[in-house]
Amino acid sequence: MKMPDKPIDTNVIQSLMARVKTEEVRKGIQLADQLSDMILFHTRVLENGKKMEQAWDG
């Protein structure tokens, strides 16, 4: 799976937050959002590391 260069802002989190009724669910959505941000960040770091490695080898 290739990650887009620039993330697309779809405001899904805002839509979900507007519909939830409990604080526990809000916290769960916030945690899921933070985790997805971390996954995307580390995926980009890994991709950049591979590109740098190829540049050194090439």
C-alpha cells in the first residue's frame, strides 16, 4: 500500500465526535485518531529511511 504524500482531510473524526453521546466513546475516538496519526508518521519515516538507504547505496 502506498501512502499519499499529503494526507487528505476528511473531517471524519469531527463527524464522529458530533454523534457520540458519552465521554468514554469520545476518548476512544481521540485515542484511535492519535494512533492512526502515529502509524502514518512512522510509515513515512520508514519510507524516507528506505529512500535514504537507496541513495547511499546508489
